[in-house]
Amino acid sequence: MGKSEDNYIAVDDDPKDMFGKVMSIPDELIVKYFELATNVPLDEIKKIEKAIKDGENPMTYKKQVAKEIIKIYHDSAAAEAAEEQFTKVFSENKLPDNMEEIEVDSVEIKLIDIMVNNKLASSKSEARRLLGQGAVKINQEKHTEETAKLNTGENVLQAGKRRFLKIIVKG
């Protein structure tokens, strides 16, 4: 686990981000994450390892390890909420219930600035890369241009898989 491996979980990550990061690890790392990042007893981890080898769905154990990690840095309620949110967004393909919200005066916006100023991208170059890769959606439609024309009222900007922003255009 580490930044260079692109599979680290920061202790100050939001529970939803922690959950999403764990769900994206390869199946073969599930047991290692249980061993190194949770307080689950070793005998229980051995049972989990055997269950995975015997063909049980690894997704079940990824969810469990994610919740165990979140419980350490947040609490049980945050772990349950993160799982619920993950299921809603990724399994049911719905929008998250809670997302940051901003208001803008114009229907025409500069996406790169909005993305960087609201932490949907760490830099303008990352924002351009996301746009170029088709990883940016406005109201669930892919968007590749640096500027966008929004609808009056509510709009949802998504950058990548887990970053969402509600943009309210004042009418």
C-alpha cells in the first residue's frame, strides 16, 4: 500500500473515499489489507482467506475490510453510510445523496476552474486530462470541452468515478 502503488488510504480521507479506494484494490490484496490495516483477529482473517480461496465472492470481503478501516478512523455509522453510498452510486448507478453545492450566476462556466476550485481535480492539468479521457460528466452526459453550458437550476458535475459537485445556476 502506498502512493507510488496508487492504492493508499489516507487517515484523513472522507469515509466515502476510503470505501471507494478499498473497493478498487485487486482481490489478491484483500487479506493483506485485513492483516495490515484492521483490528480483525488473525484467526478470523484466516477464515476469510479460506473462504475466498474456496470461491466465495471477494466483493463481500472488500466491503467488510472497507468498513473495518473506516470504523478505525471514523465510526460504525460512517462505515455503514459509506457502503450505502457506494452501492447507490456504483451498483445502482444513481447520484449520491450528499454532495458539495455551489451557486453560479451564468449558464456558461469554465469547467477547469470549477473543478480545481472545488477539489474535483488537483490541478488544471489534471482537469484537462480528465476532460480528455471522457471522465467528466454534466448531468450524466460525458463532456470533453473546457467550457460548458449548464441548465438554469440544478446541474451535477462528475469528475472521475467518485467526485461530484452540484452546481446551481441562478435563474
